[in-house]
Amino acid sequence: MACLLLVATRATAQTDSSKQLNEIVVTANRFPQKQVNTGKVMTVINKQEIEQSPYASLGELLARQSGITIIGANNAPGTNNDLYVRGGGTGKTLVLVDGFPAYDGSTIRSTFDLNFLPLGEVERIEILKGGQSTLYGSDAVAGVVNIITRKNETGKPAVGLHLSSGSFGARSMDLSSSGTAKSIRYKVQYTLSSADGFSAAMDTSRNKSFDKDGMKQSFLLAQFSSASKSKWSWNTGMQWSQYKNDLDESAFKDAKDFTVENQNLQFNAGIARKLEKGILRLNYSLNNSSRNYLDDSISLNGFAKFIQSDYKGRSSYLEALGNVDLSKQVKLLIGLEHRWQNTDQYYLSLSSWGKYENTLSDDSAKTTISSGFASAVYNNEKGFNLESGIRFNQHSRFGNNMTYTINPSYIITEKFKVAFNLSSAFTAPTLYQLYDGYSGNRGLNPETAVSTEVSLQYIGNKQFNARITGFARKLRNGIDYDYINNRYFNNAIQKDRGLELEAGYISGKWNIKLNHTLLKGEVTTTNFVYNASTWSYTAKGDTTYSHLFRVPQSNLNIAVGYQLSNKIYLSIAQRFAGKRFEPIFGGKPKQLDAFNTTDVFAQYQLGKKIKLYAGCKNIFNQQYQEVMGYTARGRNYVFGVRF
């Protein structure tokens, strides 16, 4: 990377900042700002990059970004996509949809299911790494992923149609309509997709007796906003997603009649008032999710012959924000927010031992968080930028805590940007960890983290940009599982550190991008030793081990695009994932082999309004496992048309 930076300083191309760095982003500071003027480490995936890729899901696309691992993106359709950023576990990265937090309070980690959002509905993605709890509250320990849905910016009437088909019987239809009517801007979209799929569990018997595990999904979105240019503005919208997919019993074990139906409803509304030197905003969002599992297979591998489990999670979010320009150089953000969460859960199993039921009521399984925060941003003409902020939180269970951010950056001779970020962050215990009747602990404290990162970025060439970032994070009060008392407790200390290298080159017909992530993480916690003869655990001091289960310690992505003509665009992408480790219950983790995949893509512009495309992923049919015992996709294709 040092060589790349040196070459860039000697390039003869223009010395203006790249188009991407002059791009306006909103996630970094929670108000519009040029990317070059923030010291945050950000990655922006724009609409063109989304459309010029062979990937059919949000998880597949995110897995190609620096510092990000998505487990499950290449498994059977409907597999949950676990999001890891810089080694932070699931639930340590906050997912936003159009700036609003997206949760599922019924899951163990309150993680949002990325399968709910079709990739065709996504306009752009802003990825903000590092501790961001000062601006975004709980869960923003490793970073923030803001998924921004498609909008009609011109206001002119438009109709869109997107059809695609692919391997494993995958089919998708996306129909949209947008425009302006009587000073109201609108957007309505419906997506219907399905896939025959393949066996989720890996079939090692070679007799192909495992059945296919497929998925069917419906998605509906409706958005309305004011189109007038008055000082007052408003917006409201909803999106509903429902999908049903087949499951298998466990690793290497098939199930014939095991299904889950997932639903998610999101509603949001906001009003804003422009000031002479700022803006006031009031926003509200509601997020309801449900998961209904049914396993009535006569070929169950376990002791139960019938299992039904229903999980519902509800969360609401209300915030009041004010952005004020105190001067030409200083901007101030002040906000208040309140969050509610509750869950309602039911479990039933029938076996030769009889009937077993377990319930968790939303009357008791609920929490609230109230917060106040302030952030100031200073930008001067000499290239120095500084963001600092503080947040105070009050949680209904564990009480009060506070986070902070200090983020200076400096642009050197309009060629380099150096930045430093020191921040604290926290993750509140989830409803499951607090209230589950078997393993919950109402006395849990929040997981707290302090993160540092240093980045050096070359910005002095219009065609070439590069960035190197070193980061470290120390998490305390990690929530772990006590195998003796069978409940969650605060004990673990987790340390993560790593290096991210990123570079991009755009010139003429060529578009080249690469990123490389090196990662190391370890956790120190109670040493629970399993005794197979008694089927029980004993505690023997502490132990320290790598916690990067299923997350590669080294990950490299290279993408090369070429505009062959005005109508034809071609690209090839290569991914190298290093060794990973699979956790083994009561045993030593098993190492999973490194793997690499190659994807190709072609797009043809037919007239002004129609695009035809085709892609083939894993063209060399690399055999690998993201999760041991579960099937990853071999060679597969997708083709489609956009109107």
C-alpha cells in the first residue's frame, strides 16, 4: 500500500479530489457533509455499483466490502445472514434503514434480518466503521450500516420493472411506480421472488436423499413526502416483507417438513423545519418482526416429534434533532431520543417424554432507553477537521452510562488525509439475555468498548485513491454463557485489532477496486471444562482464545470493470477468504480451509431505458463451507432485465 501511495503522488493526472470524496454523505455526522471533510472511515456503495454486480442479495454485496464478513450469504435461500464488522460479533453493528434503527427484539442478539430487504430496492449503502454510539446509541460498537432505499429525486412520473432468473430455480419480479401528484412525492414498489433452493445441510451420504430447501418472498414498499419548497417538510413510509423458507435439522442432518415464516413491518414518519442556519427534525419509527417455526416431520433426528415456536419482537424509536451552523466553520448537532422494545415468545414440543411449553410475555420482557447527545464539527479552510461528542443514556434495567467521541483529521497539501478516532460505545443486553425463562439474567450490565483507529488516505488524484487503516477495540463486560448455572453473565474481555487496505482506480473505460482485511481477535473468559461422562461442566480459572469463529483472519477482494463500448460493460471479481475456525460443542474448534471464488458479470444497454445483464458466480465451482455441515453454493448464474 505504501508503494501505491508513492506512485499516486507522482501520477500526472489531475490533482482534484476524487468524485467519491466530494460526494455528500449523511451517516458520518447525521447531517449532509462532504465525505472528504469527515475523519470517519466510510465506505459508500452507490446505485451504479449495485447494478453492475452479479449479486442477488444484500448479504452477498456486503460480504465484498473491507472489514465485513457475512456468514450465510452463500448458503441455501433464506439462511440468516450474520453480520460481522472488524471482528465484532453479531449484534455489535447497528443496521439502519433510511437512517432509522432496525431491530428484531425477539432474537438472542436483537439482530435485523438482512433477508427482509431485496437488493433491488437499495439505492445506496453507507458503511461507517468504528465505535459510533455517541451518534447512534446502543449496538454501534463495531460500526453502522445505513441501507438507503430507492427514491425518485426528479419527481417526474416513472415506472420500473426488473425481472431476473437464476440457478436453483431462482425467480424475481420487481415492479415500481413513482412521481409527484399535487405537491406530494410518492413511491410504491412490490417485489415477488422465489427459489427452489438446495439442501441446506451438507449431504455426505452421496445418495442425494436430502430434499431441497427453498424460499418464497413478498415485499411491499410505499413512501410519501412533501414536494414543495417551503420551510416545512414531511415524509412517511412503510415497508412490509414476508418470506417462508425450508430448514434442515442441523449440520449434516436433513429435515423434510421443517419451515419458518418470517415477517417484518417497518413504519416511519418525520417532519422538519428549515431554519436560517440549520434544521429541526422530529422522527418516529416502528419495527415489528415475527418468526414462526414449525417442525412436524416424522423423520426428526431429535427426541421431539413436533416442535412449534413463535417469536415476536417490537421496537419503537422517537427522536428530536437540531442542526445549527454556529459559524461558517462550526456545526452543532443536539438530539434527544427514546426507544422501546418488547418481545412475546412461545415454544411447544411433543415427545415420548410428554408435552413441554415455555412462554415469555411482552408484559415483562420489555426495556426502554432514553438518551441525550450533542456533537460539534469544526472544518477550517486549511484542512483541519474535528468532531467531538458525548451521549448520556438511561436504561430501564441497568441504569445510566455515557459514551464519547474525539475524531480529528487533517488534509495535507490536498493530497493526503490523516485521521484519528477515539470513541467509546456500548451494547445493551437484549430482551432474550435479560428475560428468557431458562437462561436470562435481569442483572446484566451493558457491554462497553473503547475503540481507536488511525487512517491515512491518498486523495490527490482524480483517478486513484487509497486508504490504510489500523484499528483496535477493547470490549469489557462481555456477555457470555455460564454452562454451569445455565444463564448469561458479564465476564469476558474481548480484544480485536486489524488492518484494512483499500484502493481504487477509475480512468477511461477501467474501474478497479481492491480491499484487504487482516484481523486478529481474542477473548478472555471463564474456562468451562466439559466432562463427557457426566454431561456437565466445571469452572477452572480463566482461558484466552481466538473468538473469530467462522470469520477469516485474512480476506481479499479484487474487482475489475471494463466499459467495452457505450452499450457493453464487463466485470470480474475475485474473493480470497483465509482460514476460519468452527466452534465444536465440548471440543476443540475445527479449522475450515481457505477458499477463493471468481465471479463474472456482463451488462448490455438496449436503447435508453432497458438493461440486460448476466452473471456467473463461483465459475470454477469451488467447494467450501462458510458454516461446517451446511452447503455453500457452487457454480451458479443469474440473468435479468431492468426497465
